[in-house]
Amino acid sequence: MEKYVAVDGATCKCKFSQNRQAEDKLVVKSQKKHFANDKGANKKLIASTKELGQTFEKGTFSNCLNQPLGNNQYNLCIPSVAEWINPYEKVTLGNQGQILLEDSKASCKFGAPGCIEITKHGQIAEVGKQQMQK
């Protein structure tokens, strides 16, 4: 089965979020050269293992269960990606990062290895001439 490349705008969530539905969008900040998502490959920046630190649009997944305050209260999640797990290792981009796939996971400095998962890769299907003819 083919795996999709994760791109700018990929939706992610953390398993340690108090709100299990909370999601945030990945923002590609590490490079401005490599694109995916259309026949010209120039619409969405490809995400790589260099998307580290605070690389999410809203910058939170709600409250973090790994940061208890007591009395069933938790600090606000401010994810800080320390590393990405399970990238596509056969290609290295110009920023020296490896391409993230839809099943890649991130480790947060406040969570555990692989606690942030990609729930939607961020690519949008485009209808081409061949699909229209069918």
C-alpha cells in the first residue's frame, strides 16, 4: 500500500491531550523549495524531520495530561517537537531532513516517543484530465 507524503497543513493530534478531539495543523517552516500535491508539484511544501520545536498553527492540543497541576487540572499543551519517527528514509531534502509520511509520528519534549500522530496528510485530491475522461 502506498503512503502519502505529509505536507504543510497536515492535521495532527497528541495522545496526551485532555481533549481527545483536539487537533492542530503542521506548519512547514524548515524549507521553501520542495512541493507536492499536484501535477506541477508546486502547491504544498513537503514536511520533513526538520519540522522541530513549535511547528503547529495554533500551537496547542488543549491541556496536557503529562503536565498535571493537581485537582484534575492540567497545564496548557504547548507542543515542542523533539524528533520525528518513521520518515521516508530513501530521500533527503535540501534542508537535510527526511520526508514525513502519513504514518510518521513526533515525539514531544513533554510527552513520550511518538505521542503526536498525523491524522490527515494534508494533500488534496485534484481531478485531472484522465479522471474526467473516466
